[in-house]
Amino acid sequence: MAEVRSTLVQLAEARGISLARLSRMVGRNEAYLQQFVKRGTPRRLDEDARRLLAAFFGVDDSILGGEPRDDMVAVPRIDAEAAAGPGRLVEDDRIVGEERIDPRVVARLGVTPGALTMIVARGESMEPTIADGDALFVDTADRRLSSRAGLFVLRLDGALLVKRVARIGFDLHIASDNPVTPAIAPVRADRADIVGRVVRLTRSLR
């Protein structure tokens, strides 16, 4: 249960929400979650409260003490880092593991489960939107570009990048969010290979 308590604290801090407010949200008195975290009382979260918290945070309730589910969606983790900075050269995409996420989250994203891939971002050129070390969930079935820039992972001249990409005519306009990052000149669309659209990111608290 100690791991469950620390996970709850991390989730709350990441959302910037107090335990008292979360307690009210699940229909308990303000001290309910504070006592659970600090005193271990109750020993386990009430089932209804746990499910409400899991839905609010978009996580499976097993990480908050519920029974593990067998319908979680497996998202392959690729041995590559999409550069939010100088492009990282990638020769192949090797699967080195997987992340398992709640199918309800996948449904809210509007993504086909088999099209999701996870890649880690490196560099600072996409800050503050994407930070170094963020895990990017990429919809590889969505490679549609328009004149309105979207967040995409792409290969350009052999380098794997995560950038804002728009297509205007035959050119791709590739931009970074960090204003101090040098601009990239427009490139012909046939020079780039769009891997997919970034639909979600997760950030470790360290």
C-alpha cells in the first residue's frame, strides 16, 4: 500500500490538486485521502473512491490498489528517441518493451489501439510543451498534414524529430516551440517521412 499512497501523491501533484479537494470529489470528507496517505487509514481505498480517482487521472485503478485488469492495451516502446533538439539518427525501430494503458484512455484519444507507439523525446527545442525525457504516445495511423500545424514525429534526412509540422502546397513548414531554437527552412514534402501524430505525453516526476 505504500506504493499506492506515493502514486496517489504524485498524481495529485502532477495535476496541481490537493488531497482535500480530491476527497471531496469522491464524496468523502476532506481528511479521507490525507489520512490514507499519512496514517494508512483506511488500509485500502474504498472501491467507488478508487474508481473515481482512476477515471479522473486517466489511469487503471490497479495502480491505486484495485485488482489488475487483463484488458489493458499494450503500447510498444520503441528503441529510439525523437529529438526535440538536434536530430537523432535512427537506423531501425526496435521494440524494447511495452507500456500498458487503460483502454478507456485509448478510446478518449480516438486512436486504434494497434496504431499506438511510445517514443521518448530528447532535447529542449519543444519546451515548454515537450520536455527532455517525456514519453510520447504516437498515433502512427494519423499522418495527415494540413496548413494548421500539428505535433508530429517525423524522419527528415535520416534524423528522427518531434516538431510542429504544417503542409503548405508542396512544402513542409517545420517549427519548434522554444523561441530560442533556430528556425528550419521549409522543405519539400517528399524529403520527410511522417511517423505519426503525437496524441499524448507523460512526464516523470523527478
